[in-house]
Amino acid sequence: MAWIKKQITGKLLLIFLAVTTVYFAGSYQYRLQLPKQIELANYYARMQKNSRASTDFVKSKLLYSKTDFLQPWIAHDWKYEDYKLYLEKIKALGIEYVVLQYVAEAKVVNGKAVLTENYFHLNDTATNPHLPSVYSKCATEKNMIVSQFDVVDNLLSAAKDVGIKVYLGTILNNQWWDNRFRDDKWRAEMLALEKLLISYLITKYKTTSDMSDTFYGIYYTPEMFGNTNGYEIYWRKALGNIREFIYSQDSSLKFITSLYCSDYYLFNDSGKQTIEEKMQKFVFNLLVNNGKSVLRDGDIVSVQDKLSTNTKTSVEYNAKFLYAVRDVIRTLKSDYKTSLHYSIIVENFKSKTDLNLAPIERYNLQRLISLQLADDLMVFSYALYQMPKDEHNKPVR
């Protein structure tokens, strides 16, 4: 518990210790009605190997998920009619929300954030004087790619007509995998660009259009991982800054963030702390700053890739991480009066080398685990793995 004591002072420390000593003593006894972790690993691996894949999840009637992810690179050349068909299909499966994973791509070059690809068309401020002028305030790559059709506009328009709510992602910058979040100037550059684009989208779709009910929330695109001790502190700074900015612009917007904790060696058995304690410390330090959650009531904490094409040996590890996230979220609710929503993102491709549809039996196991550990699950993604498409990746009936 030493890692958490530093976060709390005075009476809060005494209250916290009194309340949680008993709670954490049994936190990792895996008391839910699930098989033992090694049995779960065997079961998972066996089903992955032997089960016959279903050709269409429509056969299962429901995805047992209310949220689907959509990657813009798949849909960059879809027209309104294509989005409408996709949304009608997922609505029939019980989906109520779509997360567009990101609206633009960028990188930091010579200390400056530069837009490299844009999936929505920036309107001239002369057309709508309320819109912030993005191009005059940010750098763009000389050969910046702009999608043929306006992904954001077409998606929101179709979603409004079909009755689906949309979370718009922020910016994809693959430099985050290179530990660039440790660099204060790098984070500041990305934050400035994110603020600019978010302000633009809020003004266009929440303030000056009839899309305000359809544009439901923001998804923070970076998948927050930990590959060195203390890295979660830098993620927390970025997460807290973007969350507070969004709230200051429009307090009605919902918010989703995702954890991606893939670096097993960081959580080995060396030292005084157990693997579970190290995982819990990582998640707690990412979400709590100076005794206060950096997120707000109702925000969604999702976990990426922990229930996808796992190997037999990694299933137990992944299960421990899922439990760690659950326990920290419970602690935030009981001791920090912040009620967060916990969701597990389920990937549905068969394996890392076979991107065909996963066996429906495996999906049902993923669903079973998710619904016992978390509040719900998200699908990643119907559009990519399940939806019937033509040779151009466009939806077909």
C-alpha cells in the first residue's frame, strides 16, 4: 500500500486506510463465478483453435454490446448512403453508439505538431463565421492527405437519421509508441492541436448545427500503455489536460479513454510488490492526481486488447490487469466520490495472422468475461471484421 499513501494526506489518509485495508486484502481472490485462471486460459485457447467461425453475427441476433468502433481509414471514401447502411446494420444488432477512433492524424516535426491526414473538411470561416480558423493556426504537412468525402459530416448526418449517438476521436499520432509523452514540449504541441480541432468540432456540430444530440462525446485516441516505471504520470498529465479542456468547452459531452497495458515485464514478480499491486499502482497513478480523479462522473474507462487474440500463457496476466482496473474504479467511487463507467473492448478477429471473423463461441466467452468484470463491453469492430463489404471496403446488403 506504500504506493497509494503518498497520494493522500491527513484525515483522508486515515479514512482511506480504515475503509480499504479490509477491501484490498481480498481484492485479488477472483471471487466472481469464473473458472480458475489457468482453466480459463485452456478453455480460451481450445475454443480459439477448434471453433468454427460464424459468417455473420446477425445469426447471434445481438452483439450484447451497445458500442462499436469505426476506424476512419476504412470509411474514408464512404458516402452518406454507406454510413447509413452500416449504421442500420449495427442498430439491428443492438448498437446505440459509434466511436470514430480519430478525426485526424499528426506528428511532431522539429518541435511543431503537424497535421498529416484529415478525415473531415475544414470549412472556410467565411461560410460559417463562428468556426475557428484551423489552417491559420496550425501547421500542415506539405502533402497532407484529406479524405475524399467528409467522414465526420457524413457519419454524423447518417447517425442523426438512423438514431445512433457518436463519439468523435481526437488525433492519431503513432509517435506515442516511442515514449514521446515523456517530453513536455511534445505533449504541449499535441494538446494545442487537439484543442484547436476539438473547438472546431464543438462549434460546428454542437453550437451551430442540428447535430448537437448526435455528437454525443469525445474519445481520447491515445491508448495509454506503460513500458517504463512512472510513465503513467505523463499519461495522466495529458489525460487531465484534455478532459478539463473539453469540460470547459461543453460540459454535456461524454468522455471515453482507453488503457493499453501490454508490457508484461514491467509487472513481473521481482521486488516487494505483487504483480497485482504493480498493476493497481499503474492504473491508480494514471487516474488520480493529488487526491483527486482527473476524470469526471460518468466518464468511461475502457481497456484495449485484453480479450482479443491472446496466447494461452497471457490470458491469466490479462485477467489480472482487468481485475486491477476494476478495483481502482471501485476505489475511486467509494473513496474519491467519482463514479466511472468500466468497459472492456473486445476485438473480434481470429488471430494476429488471420484477420477473419473470430469464432462466435470465442466471442461469447469474451462477452461472458466482460460482463462479469466490467459494466459492459465495446466491439472492435463490426465494420472491420464482421460487416459484409465489397472489394472497396464499402458496406453491402
